[in-house]
Amino acid sequence: MNPELNNTNPATTKDDAASKKDQKKKKDEKKDEDLSEEDLALKQQLELYVERVSDADLGLQKVALESMRQEIRTSTSSMTSVPKPLKFLRPHYPMLKSHYETMPESDLRRLLADILSVLAMTMSAEGELESLKYRLLGSDGDICSWGHEYVRNLTGEVAQEYAKRVNEEVPTDDLMELVVQIVAFHMKHNAEPEAVDLLMEVESLEKLVKHVDKTNFKRTCHYLTSSARYLPGPDDVAVLDIAYTLYSKFEEFPRALQIALYLDKIQYVRDVFTSVPDRLRQKQFCYIVARQGTSFEIDDMICDDDEDREALQDIVNNTKLSEGYLTLARDIEVMEPKSPEDIYKAHLIDGRASLGANVDSARQNLAATFVNAFVNAGFGQDKLMTITSESSSGDSSGNWLFKNKEHGKASAAASLGMIHLWDVDTGLAQIDKYFHSNDNHVVAGALLGVGIVNCGIKNDCDPAMALLADYLDKEDSSIRIGAIIGLALAYAGTQNEQIRDKLTPILGEPNAPLDVVAFTTIALSLVYVGSCNEEVAQAIIFTLMDKSESDLSEPLSRMLPLGLGLLYLGKQDSVEATAEVSKTFNEKIQKYCDMTLLSCAYAGTGNVLKVQHFLGECAQHLEKSETFQGPAVLGIAMVAMAEELGLDMAIRSLEHLLQYGEQNIRRTVPLALGLLCISNPKVHVMDTLSRLSHDADTEVAMAAVISLGLIGAGTNNARIAGMLRNLSSYYYKEASLLFCVRIAQGFVHMGKGLMTLAPYHSERFLLSPTALAGLVVLLHSCLDMKDIILGKYHYVLYFVVLAMQPRMLLTVDENLKPLSVPVRVGQAVDVVGQAGRPKTITGFQTHSTPVLLAAGDRAELATDKYIPVSPILEGFVILKENPDYREEA
């Protein structure tokens, strides 16, 4: 080391210090020179006040403090700069602080504390919370006069201090007084999100109700319902309860009803109905309940007039759905039946595909049956099953039926139910002739068809129960399965005790075939979906415990854990006791059961921790092929589908699994993508699935093809239709893959493009449990495509009927007759927390109702002549005439 460096001369050090002081002085003088005359005068004025604050004369002190407060309060600044008085007072902050400590307790001391609290906003060290400290020591004056930025800063410090005090178990009363002032300020100044956030932080959201008025309740509730998606249980329920209270208080009853349905609280639903004696609004409520698929009885308390009560119950029972759907079809001019050939468009492909298309194989005829059923669903006529031929040979449905072999006939007969979907009377009359067949498969198909035609429709006569119950005890298992699935589809979500009494004994039969037991489990779970019913759960648990290891090795045995999971669909923690019991199951199915239960219980919740848990399970590279990773991959999609952000992140995670996951995971990823984007063909997902549809592994390719159909379901998407045509040419020699391509084509053109399979509705707020359950059953069946869908259980494809809904907006007048009005349809915009009155749609086009709504579309009325009874324009919307409307000259 250089010794010279160590020899420091004290004289030199003094000189350095002096020169530094001079430099600082020069710098300050230069700064002062840069200031305008006005600013310089203000700076000198404030410095004078600071001097006077420490004056012995109390009168002078008071004048100085009052003047300083006045200067700070009246100062304005742009959003990007600190107000000038705060800037000039910054160097004096430490001196003012030390002077404060020496002052005796008095009004002047509290006044100085107020000023220090404001100065601390820009001067306080990180984590010191000095602004809050001096605020609590200051006067009881109005904090709002110090401006919005100060209150916002205080809000953050209050939240931090509250968390600290709760941990240390220190009282928080003084903080809560401040919180009330801050919330009142925020609510008055259009900062509702900040008020809500603060109350959530200090766990006092119930205080919000006092501060909400008619001008700000909509924005407040909008923020509450949006933030509920990102909160863990039970906080989300508490937040939605407050939103329900506010909507009810300000008589925004359609929104209150939505929250009641989301919370699955029938008492809340009943309260909404009884709060509104107006029949027209009650009818609109009935349409909302019917779309959710909730079983609800209109009683004397809701409506005391018999005729009106029957009319309301008819709407809840969905009896008007078929009529509305056909009104839409006639308006769009798509009533003409389509044949499978119209969908395949074989003439657009090169020669080799058309060669494959002409081969009349049973597998291809079965595919045509499904395509025909999906495409003509709900139209009541088609070119294979219902059209009577001109010749004397009778009706052609018989001819087509017998072009299918054995179990294929079951799906063919059941397709009549799909063609007459929602039209119970006509459908049952058409299906009736097959009950007299000598072929058991045809009878089984007819029973299944009865369930399909009744799906989502409730009827006072209960025709499904009357027709199907007698067939549950037949010897032939295909007939029994037909009746069991028929009951499942007809009574999904109704929690009908008669069905439980009829089906539960089948689970206990010692010699019942595995397929009968599997479909009975699924049927019971669909009827009691999301109900957490203990009796049904116990019956399924005992069945699982009784099954031998060889039974549990069968693909269909996985329907048992799925049935158990569907009982807890979306019910989160309620599954814990059953999950504990599942740990005692045979190890062959234990892990599979665990994943399935978790994925169902947290479906549609967006719970990040559960998604991480499933990703952790998928990250394992196991020696032998384990089946439990399949439901774990589906679980990622089921949990993350709740909101857009989580959905996009889940898609990225699934793409990572494609790259790094084992083969059994890769086989499930396409199905998970299909569920995340169902009836919503996102281009990047479409491209991923298109790539996977050419995969070397046949099962990956089949899953990708089916998922292409699911993401385009009911959209007529031209790009996906083109991809599937090319795939039909590519796989023309491979019967199994070609079958999957045909099914996917049927999905894409479902209902001639008027349908959706998306389980979310009402601006993506409500999730229909029966719709999601139907999709989950189908996807779990696709986990073993070869044995189930390509085997003899292809009729599980009909479970999608639970999710099928017209994607329409149909406006009706006060007599519920269709009424055509102009509407603007565009992409929905998220306006939560935005100032003013932002536009809720973008890139809109104006159409006349009825109109089709694609995924992400939202509609608004383009005329003032009518007022919609519901704020959400989806499905059936009743319009009433606007009394203030005047025709323009």
C-alpha cells in the first residue's frame, strides 16, 4: 500500500470541507437563480414561516402555521410534479420534526402534526409510515382538504399499519376512525375501487353499505363482483354478499339475482322474486334462472294468481326455448336440413379423400349419424332420420338406422332426440315407434333419445320418468344404460329424490356389470351435481371400495371417481372430508380419485394454489404409465377457466407441458386446451391443436382433433372447417382418426352455427354447473378414446347436450312475442374502475334482433324507444316501451 495515501493533512481536510460548503452554497444560489420571481418569493416566504414556527411568541407561531397550511392546501400541481410548497419545505422537514418533539401538548402542536403528516408524504423514509403517525397525532379536522394524493398515500399506510397491529394483537380503533373518513372521501370523489380495497385490507367491508348511494352503487358493485374472482374462499362469498345487499338496496334486481345464482343460494333467489311484484320483471327473472339451469319452484308467495304462476313456471322450465331457437333459425334462414355430405364438402378435397368417403363402413355411418344429429340439433328435421321418402317404402329413418351395426343403432335411434332437442311433444312422438323394436340396441337408443329431448326442459307431466323408470330393471345391460343415461340427461341438476331412490340400489347389486355401475354413478352425480349430497357420496364410496383390482383396471371404472367429484363441483372446501376417505381406496385408483375430486371441487374458482398443485403433479416423470396425471391436466383447465387472465396463463403452462411432459400428459393437453377455449376459437390455440392433430402418437392426434371441434363448437368457423377437411383427406385410410375428424366436423357446425357449448354466460359471470358437468364427463371419456368413444360407448358424446345452448339475443315484447329492434353488437370491453362513462363495447356493428353472439361479444340497444328489463342482453330479453320516447320529426 502507498504510505502517501495514509498521510492525511488536517489542514487539507478543513479546506476541502470549506470548498464543499461553498460549492453547495453556489449550487443553492444557482437553483434560486433558476426559479421565477414568483417561486423565489414563495420559497422565501415559506422559509420565513419555518423560522417563525420556532419563535417564542405563540401568536406568531400560530400565524406562521396557519399561513403554511394555507399555502400547502391552495397549491396545485400537475399529475407529474410535486406541489411547490412541499418541494421548498423538504429541507426543513427534520428541523420541524425536532421542534414538534419540544412543543407542549396544544392545538398548535396538533396543527404542526397535520403539516408534518403532509410533508412526510414526500419525505418519510421507506416503511416509516410517518404520514400516518403524525395524522393520528394531529387535529380532528377534515383530512380531505389536503387533497386526493395525500388521502391516497394515507390509505396505503393505514393498510400496512393495520396488518402490523393485527399480527401484534394491538387495538385498531383509532385507525378505524380514520378509515371511515378516508372511505367517505373516496366514495364522494369517484374512487370507489380504492375505498373497497381499503375496507378489504382492514377486514371491514360491511362498512361500505353506509357510504354507497344511488350515484355510485353500480360502479362499486361492478368492482366488487370483478374482484371476487381473484379472492380466495370464503372472502369471495363475503364480497359478493355485500354486492347482493347493495343491488337489492338500490333495486337493481336482475344483477342481485345473478349474484344469488352464483352463490347458489335459493333463498336469495326467492327474496329477489318476492321483492318485485311486477310480473314483467318476474318473467325476466325466470328467463335468467332458466338459462342457469337451476331448479326453482314458483310458489304462492311469489305469485298468487294461478294463471300467472303457471306462465312463470313455464319459463323457468325452459318450455319456450325450442320456439325461440326456431325463431332465430327462421330469421337467419337456416331451416333447410343439412346432410353429413354438406358438412364434409368432399368435393373441395383432392381425389383420395372422396374415395374414402364412398366406402359404406359401419364406423363411417356411425360418424355420419353423430354429424347429422349435431348439425340438425333442435331443428326437428334432417335428411337421414326424419324425412319420409317419396316411395312407398315408408320412412327413411328405418333405412338409415339399419345401416348402423349393433351398438351403433343405439346412437342412431338416440339421434332423433337430438334432432328434436327441447321440443318434447314432437320428439317423444317420433321416438315412440322405436320402443316396439325387437332389437335391444334400438330400444336402448330410444330411451337415451327420450333423455336427450327432455334435456334442460322440465315438464309437469314428467314424461321422462314415466317412460324410462320401467326399463331400469331389464336384464339387457344396453337397455339399462340407455334408461340410466336418459334419466341423467333429463333430470340433470334437479336433485330429484325419486331418481336417487331408483338408481342407488343399482350400485349395490353384487352382479351388476361394470358399465351399468359406471353410468349409474355418472347419472346420480349429474342429478345431484354440486349438491354435496352425503347419501349419494356414500353410495359411490362403498361401490369404489367393493370393486376388485381387475375391475379398477378397466377404463370405465374411472367414471366412479368422476361421479364422486361432480357431487362437489365448484364447492371448494366441502370436498375435504370425502378427499380424506379417498385415501383409503385401492392404490390403483386412489391418486386418480384424489386429482378428480380436487379438479371438480375447485372448477371455475380460479384458485391459483390448486393450479400450482396440478402443475406440480404433472411435472413428475414417472417410471410406469400413471393415469392420475390425466385428470390433473384437465384440472388445470377446469380451475383456470374462471377469468381471462388465468385462462391465458393456463394456456401458456399447458404449452410448456407439451414440451416437457410425459406422453400420457401430452395426450391430455389438447383436451384441456379444448375446455379452456370451448366455442371460442382463439387463433394461437387453433394453431397448436392443428400441429398436434398430425402428431406421431395416435392418441395425441385424436385428442387434438376432437378439441379442434370443441373450440369451434357451434361457430361454423371457416378456418377450423378447412383444417378438418384437410385432416379427413390426410387420415382417409385410418378409420379411428377419420371418425374423430367427422365428430369434430359435427361439433363445429353444431346447430348450423347457432349453438354454443360455453358453460359461462351472462357476460361470463355465471357458470352453469350442469353444462360444465356434461363437458367434464365427455373429456374424461376422451382420456381413453380407444376403449370408450371408439369402443361401444360412443353415445357418451351425447353428454355435450347438457352444455348446448343457442348463442342468441332474442328480444320479446311484454306479451313475450318476438320483437325486432336495432342493437349494436361488438367486442366486450372491461370498464371496471374506469372514470366517467366509458363505452362497454368496441368495434360494433348494428343489427336487428334476433342476433347471434360470438364468444366475447356484448350487445346494447341502439334505440331509446324500448327499455330492456334486464341490463344484460343475452338469451331472452323482455323490452318495455319507453314512456318518455318521442319520435323524431
